[in-house]
Amino acid sequence: MVRMTLELALHLAAVGEQRAYQVGLPFNLAVVDECGDLVAFHRMDNALLAGIDIASNKAWTSVTMQMPTAELAKLAQPGGDAYGVNTTQQGRVVILGGGIPLAGGSQIIGGIGVSGGTSAQDLLVAHAMVQTYNGIASRAISAAHLAQAHSAYYRKHELDKMTLALAKLLLAASVRKSIQLGLRCDIAIVDDGGNLVAFYRMDHARSGDIEVSENKAWSSVALQRPTADIAQMALPGGDAYGINTTNKGRLVVLGGGIPLRSRHRVIGGIGVSGGTSAQDVEVAEAAVHAFHAFNQ
């Protein structure tokens, strides 16, 4: 049976991007596994920030409810069998079109979520991803192929802004480093506002590290310094002791979050979780080194 690998998720995201260009809008694209946990996420340049959570939650809803969100929307109408379902799960259930589960045989192996246009436009992109999945579901896909990196075209001026193309290149560098170290990591790239741009969860990486990696990246941007440095300052007697109890616990004081600077300005950050703090730093630094190489 086909399983949701990072390689498969990235292939589907690439198809979604191509369809998005045809539609003429930037979209947020999320791919989750059979448990609804995020495997890959791409926010196309200038896509709506609100769509970050909406896309991820559409994908999660399609898996946990085992139906497309557009069908769930019909059932959730007044008098329907699922009326009010969107008020459950702390608002995580989404009944907007664009979330579709992916089946492998008789079992759901994952789901996709798209957000950026109307429900009809979201569905156009989502259906392109589903059609591609259906066409390759019987073919084995190697996760290690990512080590050769999905290259993406970028221009020098883009290094002053965290674009999706740049994020992909940085993620590829970190994935290669993670493979070299024998690790399976969750890796997140955020923009200068700490908003998620792209996320990869390597095959067999812990789902519990999804939020940790995202929050490491956010923390590095919010405080404009590596989380390993913040960890030292947060020790008893340090200048930032207790800071990790602020911001509703979102601030992370574990190594692996590093801000990315261009021309002395933070344009984004990377967060890695999956190994020890020292290993996470090493994987994150691979992206930083790649960024500096592009920035020369």
C-alpha cells in the first residue's frame, strides 16, 4: 500500500503550485499523513496568511472526518447530520471546500488542504493534486530522492525576502545534512513575521516535533537570535530567565532555531527538531550556510 512520504507530499505540492499559476492566485498548500499530521506545507509568495491554518486544518479535517470538506459542508448545514461540527475540536474542523482525503486501497493514507481563493478555486487546485496522486498511487516513491534537492529558480533580489523558492533551497540543504547525520527531522522556514512559508517532515520523523520546529523558527525571528543563545540567557540568573513561559509557551529555548539575515535585516528563520539540541543546530546551520552562499 502507498504511504505518505515526504517525497510524495512534495510532488503533490509541486502539482498544486503549477495549477495555482494557471488559476492565477497564490495558495497555501498542505499535505498530511493518515493521522492528520503535517508532512509538507508550501505558502506561495503573497498567499493569504490566514490560509496557513485554514489549509492545514482542511487537510486534517478531510482525514479525521474521512471525507472531502466540501461534502462535510453540505452535512453541516442547518438540519444536516453534522450541523455544528465546525464548532467542535476548538474550531479546527473546517467546512470550506479544498480539503480532500487520499486513499490507498481501502484505507486513507493522508490528505491535502488548499486555501487561497474561493472554495471553487481551492477545489480546482486540490483536484489537480488528487488526480496526480491517483495516477501514481501504485508507484513506489523514494524519500531519499529529496537528498538531490528539488531545485527552484531564484533571483538575487529575492534574498531580501523569504520566498517559497528560497525556502525550498534552504530546506533541501537541511534535509541533506539530516540524512548525513542519520536523523529524521521536522524542519520549518518562516518569514520575517514568523509566519510559516514551508515545512518538511522527513519520513519517520516524530509528529510531536512539528510544532516544536515551527516554534523554534518563530522564536528565532521574534527575538532575532538563535534559540541556542536564548537557552543560555534563560538559565536561572540569566537576563531572560523565565522567557520561555511567555507568549503562551510559544517561545522555545532549545537549540535548532536560527534567524536568517540579509543586509543586516532578519528576513526569516529556520527551525529544526528531531535530534539533540546540538544536532538540530547542525542541521539548521546547513540551511544558514546555504543561504550565505546564495547571498554572496
